[in-house]
Amino acid sequence: MLRKLRHKFIFINMLLVGVVLLVVVFGLLWYNMERLANQSINAMYTMLEWDANDARFRFELDVLHKDRRSQPQAALLPVFSVSLAEDGTVADYYSMDNVTVTDDLLAQAVEEVGKASSDSGVLHDLRLRYLVQKGKDGIVRIAFVDMSWEQDALMSMAFSALPVGSAALICLFVISFLLSTLALKPVTQVWEQQRQFVADASHELKTPITVILANAGILLSHPNDTVGSQQKWITFIQEEGARMRGLVEDMLFLAKNDAARQPLSHVPVQVSELVTGCVLLFEPVAFESGITLESTIEPNLSFCGDEGQLRRLVMILLDNAVKYSGANGKVQIRLCRVQEKVVLSVRNTGHPISPEHLPHIFERFYRADSARSRDRGGYGLGLAIAEAITRGHGGKITAESDSVRGTIFTAAFPVKSSRMRRFLRKWRWHRT
């Protein structure tokens, strides 16, 4: 699919730019065709005013030069003229040194002009332009110019533009190919992440489904037993069903967040009280696991956000720290204000995360090593949800880990100033 998308991108890009190039080339050819035609017409006007006593007559052609101070090139145009007698026959003939006209051609040209209804135009069969002028003396003069030089000049321009246009199209193809690679790189990454997400989700759902089906099969194999005697299998089914529901809810949360459909209420939240409540909930868990739980919480900190999601973020970070702090480990949670940000950091001892795994720690279904395996519970979505919640509140979450300090997760949230809060309150009052 991505290959077809790349081909379509290149095709559309080449088509659009190719059309633009064709329009530009045809526009330039049309402009030069009109310019050459005007030069021929000017030459015919000049020819009609020519004094026969002049030895030569030269015409100047405009040529394109980068330096405007350069003089125009002098050249002779294939132009000639005739004067008609009263009976319409050719009385006099005038031409340049570079023009040779037969009597038959001259007679045919004059005859064609006599049939024409206009005093100027083109004799397509003879490839001549003509211009008729009646002087004050009553003599009719007709000037002709051979159009071959115009056509040769246009053909020369067209053949000159052909290699240039071909080279431009080749360069455009190379540029389009490179741009398609850069443009589709995020799409490729998202596509691969989606495929990996589906594969991981299928793998994670396979285990509880297998357990549920196995226990259901055991129950069906003993149809005469009572519910009490089969309570163990029923309990297993209930536990795996609950785990599956939690996994589906987590995936649904991330899917809604990706689609920007996750509801998020922005109301003032007392973050200090929220974090204190989460710490109190985890104290029994830490005590039973032999973990020392320490907290440093600055009072009266608050900002606008979703209380439910922020509580879930704190619970995820605390749960992760308690699970992986190791035997007789320590967990430290700190909440403080740094300039215009509220910063929450959770530090735990234990086995550090390897540097090569640290950049991927917030990816979905990602587990760094065997120390963070499935026997600890969970599906590898907790930190991905924490990152989504932090990003949804305009903040940023980072992870650091080494053997000296342990593992530290830091979430920083921007705080609106008091002036901004007053403005928002006034705006809401006017809205109501």
C-alpha cells in the first residue's frame, strides 16, 4: 500500500508540474510567435515606405540579451513589395538582395490578395504575410514577407526547449522521489507502529482468551458438578475476563487519544491534594512489598486539567516504581513548582533501564528487558497512557535511568499565570 501511495504521489507531482511546464513553454512560444509576427508586419510597413533610389535597406531584429546595453543584431528579412497598375497587374517590384521571387509566384500572390477581403493577413498556401496600402497618389502597394523565417525561429526555440524540458523533468522526478521518501516517512512509521500495535494486541489478547476457553472446556467436561466444586475454574475465567477488559479499555483510551476524541475537562485541579491521596493509597502496597515510600509535596499547587486522568497518571507512575524498585527498594515522589511549570517526579531504585531501551520506554506494549516482563502484571501500556495524558495536558514526560540514581520519571505541566486566569474568568463571565 505504501508503495502504491508513493507511486501516486510521484505521478501527481510529475503531472502537475509537467502541466505547469507545458503551459510555460507554450506561453513562451506564443509570445515569441507574436513578437516575430510583429517584426514581419513592421518590416512590411517599412518596405511600403521604401524609396527605390536607396541602395540597400536593412531591418533590425530584436534579440534577447542579458545585458540590455548590447546593440540589437542587424539582419535582412525576406520581404518584398509590388505596385499595381490600374488593371491590377504588377507595375513595379521591389525586394531585398536576399529575396528572389519568380514571376509566377508574384502573380499568384497578387491574385490571392485580390481575392482576400482584408488589407492584411496571411496566405497560408504560399506561406506569405501581406499588407495592402493605397497611397495618396492612388497607387496600390502590397508588401509581402516570407513566413519561413518565423517558423524556423519557432522550431529552433522548440527544439532548444526540448532538451531543457527533458532535463527539468528528470530532475523533477528525482526530487519527487526524494520528497516522497521524506513525506511518507512519518506515514511509514505510523503504519509500522499500527501493524506492531495490532500484532502485540492480538498476542496479549490471545493469552486470556486461551485461559478462558480452557477453563470453560473443563467446566463443560463436568456438567454434573456443582458450581461450588468448579469455583476455581470460574474464578480463573473471571480474573482473565477482568484482565482482558482492562487491556481493551487501555487500548480504547489510546485509540481515542490518537483520534483526538478523548474527552478532557479543563477545570482547576488541586494537584498537591491529588498526589497526596495517591501516595496514601500506595503506602499499604509498598509496605507489603517491603518498599520504602517517601514523598515531598509542595502544598497548594494547582492548574487546569482533567482530575481523573491526572490521578491515573500518578497511579501509573507509582505502580511502575513500586513494581520495579527491587527487594528492599525505595520510591521517592516529589511535586514542586519550577518557574511556570508544575513538575512531578517519581524515582525508584532497582535494575536500571538500558540506554538503548530508554528512548522506546513510552512505546505501546514495549518492555525493556526480562526484569520488566509479564510476570509483573500489566501489558506494557501504562507508560504509553502516561505519556498520552501528559501530552494531552500540554506537558512533557521524560525518563532517566542509571545505576547510581535509579530510574526517574519526570512530568512537567505548564501553569497559566494569574493574569491569564483572570482573563479567562472575565471571558467566561461575558460568554454567560
